[in-house]
Amino acid sequence: MPSSPSQHLMPTYARAPVSFQKGAGATLWDSDGVEYLDAIAGVAVTNLGHSHPAITEAICAQAGELLHTSNMFGIAWQQKLADKLCRQSGMENAFFCNSGAEANETALKLSRLHAQHRGIAQPQVLVMENSFHGRTFATLAATGNPAVHRGFEPLFPGFVRVPYNDIAAAQAAAKDHPNLVAVLVEPVQGEGGVRRASTEYFQALRALATENHWLLMVDEVQTGMGRTGEWFGYQHAGIQPDVITLAKGLGNGVPIGACLARGQAAELFAPGNHGSTFGGNPLACRVACTVVDVMLAQGIPARAAHLGRLLLQGLQQALAQQPQVVDVRGHGLMVGIEMDAPCTHLVARALQKERLLITVTRERTIRLLPPLICSEDEIAEIVRRVARLLKTDALEREVADSNKACAAR
Ligand SMILES: *Cc1c(COP(=O)(O)O)cnc(C)c1O
């Protein structure tokens, strides 16, 4: 199972000692043929599971036709994808790039052009504590996590930060900072520990943005494409943003990001303002079109809502007696299990002992992001393995504590 780390890779990741070779649906096999259950979907990316036949077919067919030309020319699949995404989201136009961070960079550039129109020379964007928006210079500065900032100061300027899900704080910021031109917010803070803001909050934020001529920019990179039980997270609140960003689940593993806009925000870019060599190429766009088609044909968002309820209820029941579990919360197939102490060690433990892929975010929240095509049996199996994992962990902690007590005596 262990694969020795390469001397020639930059050590940016603390990798688990497993390499996977093959996947199908929610199942993965490592290089020794050992089978695992995937409860993270590559961090909300392979929403339709591994080796989905329609995705494989789209990749192979397009590889045999045309991979890349340039955005100097029309790209039929890009236009088709923009049409499909706008229909599902209520947005008006799209810019395609290659990642979530790039999609957010696009949104932030739109906010600068919006500021110019308003005659604001030193514009600011309202962002949230505990947020995550990416690792590029502007998006890392927008991110509300000191660990992401550390070492990269001076940070890109122009952000005002307030607590998430706190409308009074946003309203106060509107009074104190007349140069605010936009707000960037996640429907559920995924990296921030699976924290959700209320429907009332989003409705009030929409009203606040309109009143103050801000662009309401919703980062749907993790929550979009069915993950929360709707196509997009903001749809739970019945609001319409001015800008949304997408990436992760959009290509089911083929890199693609998108920034969608409507109203004035849809008219800000002109030729020469922004661009991407690879963004929106025929391969990525055809795959993303296939993702949308499969989601529509199979009612994937509703399925995610149903499976999410099963997973959440199953976990709440199974973990009710676990003293180290502080909270179990979820929104569709984004579920967080908050522990009373740091628990990053559980990732490797889950792999080795339970053959289960999980993530831990913000050190003490186990995050589950299973593929949206899971079976009910697979959801039940995730619950069983997580429950066993945490039970064993609690017992080991008890033993360790009593050993410590003995040693002290
Ligand atoms: C993952 C993520 C990003 C960054 O996406 P990349 O593709 O890694 O650049 C941005 N915002 C949110 C909410 C994310 O979850």
C-alpha cells in the first residue's frame, strides 16, 4: 500500500500513503487491488462517480474530434454549455476557465470593473470569516483562514471581513465602508467546516447588496452542480445572485471552471479585458455538457437531497452515544462531523482500517462528500464505517487517558 513520496514533487501536500489505480462509481482500488469506498469524490469533484460511462464516452469521442483551437474562434461546445448553465442558474452569460480559483479571480475582476462604473477608485469587497476561495493571490486574500495567508504577505488588498451568517455585521460594514462594491460568499462553507448560512441571511444579503449597488457574488465552486440538493446552493434561499462561480463538480474530474453573470455584471467585460488559453476548450465543455445532461436525465440534485437526508439521519443516530462528537450537520451530500479535539489522524485511520476515504477540515471536522450517484446501500455502509471508526477512536482515547492516569500515580 505505501507509495514512497517522490523527491521531485514540491511538498505542498501531506499525502496519505495510498495511490489509487482504478475507480467505478463510489468504489476505488489501490495499486495492490485493495477496494475502498469513496466518501469524498475527490473533494466534491467526481459527483457522478468514477468512470461514468457517459463521461468516458464524451472524453473519447471529443479526443478523436478536436481537443483545442483557441478562444480566437467560436467553440460550439462552449456556447452549448453556457446555454445549459444559464438555463439552470437563471444567469445570463458565462466565462470559462480551468479552476475554482480562476473562476473567483474572474468574479473579483468583474467587481473592479463594476467599481470603475460607479466611480470608486479604491474599491473593496466584503468577504467572510472562515471562508475559502482559492490559492491565487487575490483568492487567498479573500479566504478567511490565517493558515492560507501565512508566508504570503503582503496580501492582495481591498477586502473587508465580517463573520459569516451575521447580517448585522454585513449591514454595519455597509455603513462603515462606502467603497464596498461587492460581496463574495459561499452558500455553505465547505473548507470552513461545513457551515451553512440561513435562508434569511441570504435574502437579507441580497437586499443589502441591491440597496448598496454591490454585486452579490456567490462562490458555488464546492456547493454547485447538485451537491446541496439543488443545482446551486443559493437556490435554497430563492434568491438570484449577480455573479456565481463554479468548478469542482462541473467537469466530473476534467478541469473546468466558470463565472456566470447577469444584469449589469453580464455587461462589464469587453474584448481584451480577460481571457484564458485553455478555458472553455471543446473537451472540457463537452464533458461538462454531458455532466449537465446526466444530472437532468437522472434528477441528480433531488437524489443528492434524498441521500443527504439518509446520510445525516444515519450518522446522527449512529453517533448519538459518541462523547467526542460535538455536532453532526449537513446540507445535501455535504456533511460535517465536528469533534471535540483535532482529528486529522482519522483520515489515515479510515483508509487503513475501514477502507474509507474521508477528509478532515479545520482540524476537527470530518467532512463527507460522497458521489451524488451513491446507492442507499453505499450511504448505509459509509455510516457503518464512520461509526466504527469513531467508536474505536473513542476506546483508544480512553485507554490512552487511563494509561496517563496510571503513569501519573
Ligand atoms: C475548492 C474551492 C475553491 C478553489 O478551487 P480550485 O479549483 O482548487 O482553485 C474555491 N472556492 C471554494 C468554495 C472551494 O471549495
